[in-house]
Amino acid sequence: MAAILDVIMVILQLYWWVVLIMIIMSWLISFNVINTRNELVATIWRMVNQLTEPVLRPIRNMLPNFSGLDISPIVLFLIIFFIQQVILRYGYPNVI
């Protein structure tokens, strides 16, 4: 059981990094630091969006409009943190 919880924790941490990469890339694309016409950038951007959009879309639909400010990644970070804390506080002590 501890191995399953470890795998879940690693997956959550990896997903946290993917969301962070998506945030940074969106800023860099918005400020024209990187260009999506570059094949490598476009490929990474598509991959990151395909991984994050299915999770972020329902969060965006539930949140009110903040005049163009997208806080759905922050909400997702809080959800990931909450799940990790539940696993650490309630999952691991029950395994031992």
C-alpha cells in the first residue's frame, strides 16, 4: 500500500511541474519571448496543454470571470497540495 501512495505522490508532483511549465510558457508566449512558430516550442506547448487543459477546464468553468486573469492553475495547485497532505497525514500512518 505504501508503494501505491508513493506512486500517487510522485505523479502529483510531476503534474505540479507540468502545470508550472504551462504557466511559465504562457507568460513567455504572451510577452513574445518565445515564439510558437518554432517547431520545438509548438510541440512542447501542445503537449503541456493536452496534459493540463482537461483538468483546468472544469476549474475555469466553476470560477467567476476575473477580467482576463486566469487563477485556475492556483486553484489546481491548492487541490494538489490538499491531496498530498491528505495522503501524508491519513494515508501513510494507516499503512505502517
